[in-house]
Amino acid sequence: MNNKEIWHRHLGAYGICYEDGKLLVIRKKGGPYSGRYDLPGGSLEPVESLMQTVEREMMEESGIRANIIRCLGTRDYVVAWRREAFAHTHCHHIAILYEVAYAGGDVADSPNFDDSDGAEWIAIESLDEEEASPLVRDAVRWIRTGQLPVEATRFDDWQIRHNG
């Protein structure tokens, strides 16, 4: 970090739901990952555990009920992002990742909730990295290798993509 950077810190819990070669993703319509695929998940509500957050966010953003299998770990991203009306230059995104199993529901019923523009199952073989948030990139890496990076990852040249 240099002296001119001002970080907005965001902590969230996210689910990696992978079935039949496809990853459950949401289409972002706000924040630093706007216009890209992201994992369902987000901020904790008052008096809510991390696992409850993942279960609630999965349903809210994708219409999918999920069973938590295990916590995979925490990822640490620093993404260039200027928020209008704030002095922030970067988003420091701390993401707690969970492996989850599909337990019911249909993405056809996924709501356009908050900063999610619906959900879909996407084949990881057809996923272009430029279409993906850092969380989705790491989910694909974990699916392929069983490993998540330990070190923080910086995206200083990150560009917001606009939908449509």
C-alpha cells in the first residue's frame, strides 16, 4: 500500500457450489465486480453466523438452497475501485469461502436482489477469466487443484465492466 491509497474494507462469506461440471455464479450489477460473474455471498447480518450468511445469501442471490460442507479458507484481495462520493481508491475484499452442496431450488427463480442481476450455472471450461471476479477465478482454481492461494492478490489495473 502506498500513501495515496485509501481502502474500503469489505468482509463477506461466499459459497462455491459445483455440480456436473458447472459452477453456480451470480451476475454482478454493482461494486468493483460489476459486469462480471461472482460467487453468491456477501456481508453478515447482525446476529448471524458465517454459515447462516452463506445459506441466506445463496437463497437471496441465486434461489438455490445449499448445504454447507466445509470452510475452505479466507482469501484477501485488493482491487482498484473508485467509489463515487467517497475517497476510496481500492476495495480490500476479505472473502471467507465455503464448499456447499446443491440442496434444491432453480436459478430460473433467482431474484434480482441488491447488486445481483440473477444467477446461472456456468461450465467452468467455458468461463473466460476476464468475465470473472477474483472469487470466481479462485473457485475455479480450487475446483481444478484443490488449492487456494495463501497470499493476498492485488488487481491494480482492474476495470469495472458495464452490463449490456
